[in-house]
Amino acid sequence: MRTRLTVALALALASGPTWAGSGILGMDHLVAYDDSGIWKRSNQEILIYGTIVTVAGGALWLGDNDQLGNTFWRSVDSMVVTAAGTQVLKWTFQRERPSQTDNPNKWFQGWHAQSFPSGEVAAVTAAVTPFIATYGSDHPSVYLLTLLPAYDAVARVKTHGHWQSDVVFGAAIGAGIGIWATRRDSPWIISLLPGGFKVGWVHHFD
């Protein structure tokens, strides 16, 4: 239900006027730069790379023989499609980052400008959404996974990696693709790989 509300909110935002007084819908403004404590860029990198390793490792280890392994593979699908989609959007909109300008309305500035949307927030959201959609109703504590993209969103804004609308739309994209991956009849990427990946490495040691 919460995931559906997130997507509904994103659609409502997208259907409104695209440009407002400051950035998208007037939500963008430059915040005080903070690259200390939990907001450090190195901690953000630990999160994104840790997420990639965890999702890929879990999928390869468990295979697609049970619900947990299947969910890991859907998370892989979600992250891969999200990464490709957000990169295309970055190349399309070419928005400058807060580290490059104090004006959130700098769009179509060239290939060096890749602020919109946030690929990292989208990727982390895409990774956790299949787990929330699959296990959230029976295990409400799984919703705590939403803290990961929420943290990353705040951190990316504080370190001037993204504007507020970049992370909001990034999260919406990741959630939407995560739901798509969850609702497919079967994981997509594993269908393209040799059968050994479907079995999972854990079963080689049975």
C-alpha cells in the first residue's frame, strides 16, 4: 500500500506543471553543504555499492528456487532497468548539479550535466521495493528498508550531488520499476542466463 501511494504521488507530481518558480514545482533550493558525519560521500558510496553486492550476491547464491531467491532476482531486474532508464534521462535532460550551479533551472547544459534524476536514489529504491512488495504485508518491519533510499536522498542533497526534485523523481522511478519487476511472471535477467544461475550456488554445496 505504501509503495502504491509513493507511485501515486509521483504521478500526481509529474502531471502538474513541469516548471515552477525554483526548479520543478518550486521544490528546489540550495541547502548548506554538509559532507560530514553520516552524510559523507564515502558513506553514500558504501550504501550504493553495498546494495549492489548484496543484491547480486544474494541472487547468485540462492538462485530462483524459493521465494527469497526469486525476490533477489527481481531486485536485480529492477536495479538494472532503473540504471539504464535513469542514465537515458540524465543524457536527455542534462541538468546541472548543485555542485555546478546555484540555479536549479539549468537544463540542457550538455553531457557534463547529469543531475536529473538521481541514479543512486533510484537504484537503492529499486533494490528494496521488490522485498517490500513481497514481504511487507506479512512482515511490516521490512518497511524499514525505506530508510535506505530516504537517507540517500537527504545525503545526496546535502553534499550537492542533486536537487530535491532529482531525488524525489529518482525514488519514484525506482519504486515504479520495482513494482513492475515484482509483478512479472518470472524474473527477466535470469531467463537470459545459463540454467546454473537459476539453481544458485548454495545448492552446489548441498
